[in-house]
Amino acid sequence: MKLLASMLMAAFLAAPVLPAIAAGETPAAPQANVKLDLTQGAARFAEVCVACHGADGNSTIVANPALAQQHPEYLVKQLRDFKSGARKDPVMQGFASMLSDQEMQNIAGWLASQKSKGGFAKDKELVALGERIFRGGIQDRNIAACAGCHSPNGAGLPVQYPRLAGQHADYTIKQLVEFRDGKRGNSLPMTQVAAKLNDREIKAVADYIAGLR
């Protein structure tokens, strides 16, 4: 029995620890058992989304997020939140309201199949600070490392946490400020983290994220 207990404990300790969804956080949209029509997703994207997010999801407008290669579960959740008003944006709410749930999933599936072109960091003075926060957090202020949820290379974790690598710094700054100021409320973990960051730290993290591959 002692040997069996030791083996079970070893297996438990060796298992990967995944971050749990915090209380109040809406789980991302499940994609299981959904038959996607990527051709329809591409066509619907071209009709509704292309002007702001680029022909292949690689936005050239820094205020608008790059969506190529993003986890489809995350994209569907955001579209649902825009449509319901859980995430506030009058422009996106209007577009999301035009989409059925199946169309959202088709678009998200197609975007996930597109290759991200990535971006680059611009501020050499801030990027080192951004890397420290992203990889290690700020321990004396109980600020968690971004890498814990979004992975060290910014690839994110499907279903729970979005891909960040190569995202426009301007867009990331806007989202972090809105989380901090309570203007965006559809992610409790991000609200809690952003609430502890000052403007310089937000800018540094955003610039570092833009250069991740």
C-alpha cells in the first residue's frame, strides 16, 4: 500500500498544473462537436470584418487587433460578449449582432487557420521592463507573471487564455487600461492584474508582447 501511495503521489506531482478560471470569469466557448464551414467563415469575414482586421486577420491598423492564428474558442467568446453587451464596444456590438453563433464559430475557425505575421517591439528602454513583468510579474506588489496564463512565448492556452504574441502594442495598451479603469469587465483575472499596473508598466508589457514570436 505504501508503494502504491508513493506512486500515486508521484503521478500527481508530475501532472501539469493548469490555471483555473477565476470566479466570475465566463468560460470560453467550447468548440467540441461543432462542424465548421471555413469557406463560409472566410466569406463572412470578408463581408463583415475585413475593413478593420485585414484580409487574412493581420490588421494593419494598430488600434484594431490582429486576429490571425488566435484561439477560436477565445474569438467566439469575445464575439458572444460583444453581442450580449458583456464587452462594451458600440462598433463591435453592431457587427457581432449581425452574426449567428454558427457564423461566429466559422469565422473563428478560419481565423485560427491563418498565419500571424507578428510584430516587433519599438522602445528599447521599456522592453526590458516589459520582459521582466511578462515573465516574472512584480512580486512585491503581488502582480502575477503574464507568462503564467499566456505562456512564455505569448502563445496562450486554448480555451482559457488568448494568444498575445505579435499583437499591436497600441491595442494591448488600450485593453489593459480599460481593464484597469473598469471599462472592460468581461475577464475578472485581467481586471485584477491590470488594476495594479501603472501607465509605464502597461506600455512596457505591451511593447514586449508586440515583439514575441
